[in-house]
Amino acid sequence: MATSRRTRLRPEERRDQLVALGVATLANRPLSEVTVEEIAAEADVSTGLVYYYFGSKNGLHHEIVLRARDSMLHASEPRPDLPPLDRLHDTLERLVNYVREHGPTFYSLVRGAASGDEEVRELIESARREQTERAVVAVTEMGVEDTPMLRMALRSWVALAEQALVDGGLNTDIPAEELIAYLESSMFGVVSATGAQLDAGPLAATT
């Protein structure tokens, strides 16, 4: 007699497993193609159980994107013990490493998920707001006044950085240090374009 592969898990463990399977699936396909049926089959549970935990396919997608977003933000969380310029370099270095280690997930997060429902889109926008805020903190500590123009410039830089990470961080042989240097220089470039004077040493002088 064939034995079942199903493992009995506590509810919170089962829910966590289903979300983890969904995130792993992003390595092979965009979020829009992740189905309840596929995740249920991977976990060897009924589709009804998946619906029980998430309510709908959109509910499942929301939790997948939430997990992926939090993973990316955690991986690139700034280190408050570093001075601002070193902190920026360290943050970008870890972000580039994250993209190269979790490329399909990152791509799905910033591209595929953008076409999801409103709640999913808001998760993506919240990550962009957090990345913008991190950049604002770094440059204001380098002597730049926090203004609406500065925030507009850095929000636009976040969009530029996403595209650079997609084009330069995935499936290319561009050295990580070159990509990091480009991201740093482009940030200082958009800040300088606002007319701000940036006290970031030799790096700022090259923009």
C-alpha cells in the first residue's frame, strides 16, 4: 500500500510552509502564474486547505509578496553603526548580493508583482518607500537638507536602481563592485541635480 507523503503540521507551520513554497515558485515563473492548485500539490494538501489559510489566490499572492519583500528589505537593512557613506556602500553591496542570489524572486517582486491586485501593488510601493527613506536618511546625514525635491529625486533613483539591478545584476558578468559604484554615483548624481551640496568626500566630487 502506498503511504501518504503528507506531514501533519501545526496550523502556523502549515501556513508558513505554503508561503515558503510560493516564494520558491517565483524562481521559475512570475507571480501571476502561481496558482493555488500548484502550491497545494507541492505541499500535498487539498486546495481547500490553501483557500482556508489565504481566502483566495490574491490572498496567497499577497502573503508570497509580503514574505519576498520582507526578505529583500531585511537582507539590505542599513547598519546604524556605520557612518553614512560606508553604510550606503554596505547596503548596496548586500542588495546586489541579494539580487544575484535570489534573482528570479527579485525580478518577480519588482516586475511581475506590479501587475497584481491593489494590495499586492501597495506592498511593492511600501518597499520602494522604505528604500527611499533609507536613502534620505543617508544623504541628510551627509549634510543635505530634507526637502520635497530631494525626496522626489531619491524616489526616482530607487526606480533607476531597480532597473539597473535587473539589467546589471541578473544574468550578466558585470562585476558587483562596478554595479555598486554605479548605484552610488547615480544616487549622488540625482541629489546634485537638485542643487544640493553633498558632503560625501571624493565620491561626491566625481558626480
